[in-house]
Amino acid sequence: MKKGEFTFTLIKPTAVRLGNLVPILHEIDLAGFAVIAMKMTRLSRAQAERFYEIHKERPFYRDLVEFMSSGPVLAAVLQKENAVNDFRKLIGNTNPSQAEDGTIRKKFARSVQENAIHGSDSDDNALIEANFFFSQFEIFSH
Ligand code: CMP
């Protein structure tokens, strides 16, 4: 995987539970991202705590960990030029009430916490997050 050409995403428990998994993957496909790793899994509380450790001091951390371990999620690594920034544009603002029309969060999020999907915020974090979920044998870089 070349730095700058991939990002990591998680489709969150509510979106999976409401049957929005395939519609969201369709949007990602239409936007030109190639799936190079993918798995459906459920995070333990300890795993969710580790994944969101950078938010440990934030007031929403406990609730977030609870929510993210409440049901299955879909984890994927996506390849495209300028992947991190393009993907953040595709998913829209963290808060769906501020997300632009046409973005995934505008269409599928229910609240700031249950905002349907996560996307890495930097190339460094994309690598850390991809390695959190996948081994080198599970990522099929083009
Ligand atoms: P995500 O992109 O996964 O990164 C951190 C997550 O924390 C965010 O999406 C939301 O699901 C959740 N969150 C809950 N409350 C807030 C908040 N007030 N500000 C930012 N993120 C929040």
C-alpha cells in the first residue's frame, strides 16, 4: 500500500442494523474507491476502547465505546488517489446536521455518534487503523 493512496473505513453498528450496508458500499464504489480489504466483525469493548483511544479524554468516549461494540461493523481498506481527503468529502461532516447534501452521512447518519461511517483523518491514521483490523495477508493492494 502506498501512503496517500488508501484510507480505512468502518461502517458503524446502526447503519449495519438498519440494512444500509450495501447502499453505503454502492456509494463508495460509485465514487471510485477500490476495496482492497474487507471484513464484517464485532468489536469487544476493549477493542473499541483501543480503536478510539485518541478520544479517551472526550466526554463522549464512554458512549462511543458502548455504541461501537453494540453490534457488527464492516471494516474496509479503500484504494484511490488522494484517498483520505476524497473519502472525507464523500462521507461529509461528523455531525450529520452539518453534512453537505449528497454525502453518505447526510443520507444515512442518525446523530453525531450514530453517524453511519468512520473515515481516517490522515494518512498516518489510515495505516494505523488498517493495521488494527487487518494483517498484511488480508490486504490486496493493486
Ligand atoms: P468518527 O469519525 O468515527 O470519529 C470519532 C467518533 O466519535 C465520531 O465519528 C462520532 O461517532 C463520535 N462522536 C460522538 N460525539 C461526538 C462529538 N460531539 N464530536 C465528535 N465526534 C463525536
